[in-house]
Amino acid sequence: MRKPKDNQQADGKDKGKVEELKNQLVRTLADYDNLRKRTESEREAWFKFAAERIVIRLLPILDSIESAQNHLKDQGLEIALSEFKKVLNEEGLVEISPKQGDEFDPEVHEAIELVEAPGPVSDSESLETRREGLLRTERFSEPEVRPGGGEKGKIEELVLTGWKFEDLSALPAQAGRAGGKVVRPAKVKVTKLS
């Protein structure tokens, strides 16, 4: 038969063992929860990556359809073009369409040509924008070559429309989307600074 002192020691050891097992369980559950969150995050990143690759490959096709529509002025082609853009908008992409006189922003514009100012202009003016660009996610963010060093200026002409993801991070249902990242910068003509 056990002595009372031995029972107290055994109870103390048992309590210590139970406490140790509880701590291990809590740590294991926290590790599992972190693994689940990391796996979900990686899955979302993979889907974004795959979707962005498809969008980047579709943009030249959109450019060709727009070019054909500018020459043909076909009603059926116009419908197809608007449906194409509608799908891009539903996926969170918006056009970057700077207007003449807008400030040049190297984050969303790519200067493809520097042009002489027609008269006296401030240091921050740009002349032309020819095409629009798209926003790109951080994963695709390779360095852009910007003639003239991308000085701030005003846009004269849009050469090619750009595209970017809308900043939807504030909306709970859209929290996983890339917020405001450029997929393709708008190609613009910019005033040459003197």
C-alpha cells in the first residue's frame, strides 16, 4: 500500500504530465492551424499566378481585336470586344487610359517616346499617350525600360491602353485579389524636359 507522501508525489507527477500533454496539444493545434493557413495562402497565390499568366497572353489578342475594330467599325466585332473587356473587368482588371495632359506616373505608364514641347512647358509635362497598359502582380514585376528615365511629366498621347487589377482588398469577398498591381503599363508619349 502507498504511503500518503508517495500519493502526493504521484499526483504531482501526474499533474505535471497532464500539463505537459496539454501544452503539447495546444502547440500541435497551433502548428496545424498555421499549416492550414499557409497551404490556403499558397493555393490562392497559385491561382492568381495562373490567372495572371492567362491574362497576359490574352492582352495581345485584345489589342488585335481593338485594332481590327478601329479599321472595320463592325457591330459584331464591337460586341465581342465589349464582352472581352467585360470578362477582364469581372476578373478585377481595369483599363489604364491616361488622357492628354495627365501627369506621367512611372508606376502605371511606360514612356515610349519623348517629344519636344510645342511651347514653354513646366518640368512635369508630357505630350502623348498611345496605348493603355495593365496592372501586374508582384510576382510578374520585372523591371521596365522607360526611355528618358520615366521623369514625371504630362502625357501628350496614349499609344497603348494599360491594364491593372482593381484594389479590391477592402471588400471581404475579394480579399485574395491582387490590389492595384499593374499587369501592363499604359504606353505613352511624354514631353521632353528641357
